Amino acid sequence: MGNPPELYHRILNIPRETSPQEIRAAYRNLVKKWHPDKHPPSSKPEAEARFKAITEAYEALLDQQENRAVFGVCNDGRTAERVMPCGGGAHITRTRSDDFSARTAPSTPAREFKKVYSSGNSGGRRAFAEFSSSIMRKAPQLERKLECTLEELCHGCKKQVKFTRDVVTKNGTIVKKEVSQMVVVKPGWKKGNKTIFEGMGDERPGCLPGDAVFVISEKKHPVFKREGDDLVLKAEVPLVSALTGWSLSFRLLGGKKVSCSFQDEIICPGYEKIIKGEGMPIVDQKGARGDLRVKFEIAFPKQLTDEQQNGLADILKGCA
């Protein structure tokens, strides 16, 4: 029984911290389901392998519980073992509880099974090895995109999603089943963030169920573009307004109205105005937000009359 404890817990489908009584209950339920005598010839080899794996897991975990009980009691100051001098060393006598001694009775199903399907049988060892490796294997994960608007990513939201997964029936066939899950999108999440539902993906015979993974994707916004935690707004300014004064009003993702006025300054090509703290929320930093960056693009006239050209030349003469 040199396998890792995690394998035994998975075989019996129980959590790591489980009492001996719960281990026995899980064992009894699985024995009823996988006893080879209850299976037809077609599924008997699998039943034998599973039954052997269940038996080995049961005995290994109870041995582990027993060791904890015996040696752990010592740390509490109670007598759990009797140490008797023997020559130059020491002899340790351990007392088994009724629970553990009952397990060792030769009439238990586990012992009777070991007589028939002993570890000395090479076929049994091979079947157990195959079954054990499949227990540790997961079916491929099921991945789906979850499209969100910038508003949903800014404020956070809950989305009920439906998807189809493969499910293994009792007779071993695979059927499609539609299921739904609630996905919680946190404020500030970005494209590529994932929500994972363990064991809710596709099933495959002899494997643990795969995971269902939802990957955030971002819908294109008509006004804003996201760059990291910042929001970018592009504003086109007529050349005359860029030179003589201009004002701009717009609404943020939350509906708040913002106005920018440029009466005493010239808007140059490539000019960018930064409004601090009006960008996207920063995940795991309470109250922190990125910035809003307003990028201005100057709209130059496509053509000018001779009169306009001469007038501009006179006006702009001497300007640096």
C-alpha cells in the first residue's frame, strides 16, 4: 500500500479529514455498488479492479487513522502505548480499539475479497494500477467565452450561463446534458480572466470529471477603449476650435457627466488630457481606479480657397 493518501481519498470519494466511521460508511456503499458478483461478465473486470482499489484504500486509510489515534494520544498525556524494557532497547505494545480490531476480523468483505483477488495475481495488480491512474486523471476541461460589456466589467455583475456538457450514464454511454451556472464577474476584471467550476466540465469513463472554465471576453464599446486599468476616449476637434477654444462633454460608464473646457489653451496634435481616478476599478485594491485619458485628434480642413489661405497667412504671420 505504497500509494499517496490523496489517491485513497479520491477512490472512496471522501474529504481528507474523515472519521473512521465515515470511512467505513463510504466503503460499505461502494462495496455494494462494485462487488464483482453483482456485475455481468462484460463489466466484471472493471468491477474487480474497482473493488480491489476500494478495499486497499479502505484498509490504508484506517491504518493511517489508527496510527494517529495511537501516537497522537501520547501527545495529549494519556496512556496510548505501554513501553517495556527489553534487553538494550524498548518494546512497544499498542492497544487496538474495538473499531480497528473489528476491521481485522477475517470475515469482513475486505478480507474475503483479498482471498479471491489477492495482490499476487498479476492481472489484479495491472487492473488496480490502471484504475488508480485513471482516478488521478481528469477529463479535458470544457472552455467557453463569457462576453461582457465595459459597463459590466466596470461595476461587476452576475450572469446566468447555460452550456452543454458530456455526461457518462450508468451503462457507460456518453450523453449531452444542458446545465446552467451563475458566474460572478468582479469589478475591474479584464479580458482573459477566468472562472473555474471544478468537476462541472465533460465526463469520460474512468476519469474524474473535467472542469468548466469561463473566459472573459470584452465587447467593443462605442465610446471608450480600455487600456489596462485606464479608459481612453478619442475626441476629434476642428482646427478652428483647437486654436480658438473648445469645450467637450461626455458621460462616464456609470452615467456621470464630465465637461472639459479649453478656452485659454491651444489643443495641439497629440494632446492628451488625463482625468485621474475615472478609469476602471483595480481588482483587489479597494477604491483604487485607473485614469481616464482623453486623446484629441485635430481635424484639418481638406481644402482652402485662395482668400482663406491669404487670410490665414496674415493671421498666423509671426507665430512661433
